[in-house]
Amino acid sequence: MMHYSCDLCGKDMAEGAEERYVLNMEVAAAHDPTALTEDDLDADHLEELGQLIEEDVDLEPTPRRSAFRYDLCGGCHAKFLADPLGREAMKFEFSAN
């Protein structure tokens, strides 16, 4: 039997005993491609790639995407839906002293 607990409040959720929600989040870098110009189309990119390979340049892109998985109990699921970015937690209330 799998053991589940809420990743926000830590509540123990026995398999099938209570509603359990799975939250999958993916964060990726925004990519706004620039417009192609005639110079871009005229360039010999194969030659440029050949030169990079000869120079043994690392062509691997850096990871710009992250994925996360969380288990939530019913209460934390409702709280997450009401405020997914946690903005309420960032508000401060000051006294009138």
C-alpha cells in the first residue's frame, strides 16, 4: 500500500480514505522568437555548425524547464485553487500605532 501525505500541511492521507489531489506544475522559460530577416535566410548555417563541431563547442542547451508533482488533501486543494500564487501570504497588515 502506498503512503500519501499532503505536501502542504503534512496530513496523512491513507490510500482511498480521503480525497487526494495531484498537482502537476511545469515552469518553462518564455521564448519570444524574433522575426526572421532576409540575412537570416541567406546565412549558411551548415557551415557555422561545422565550425562549432570542429571547435568541439558544447551544443547542449541549458535546461530551461522544470516539472513538479505534489499531493494535496482536500483542504489544501481548495486553498490552492483560491490563491495559486500565494499572494495572500505575502500581504502585510500593519497596526495603526
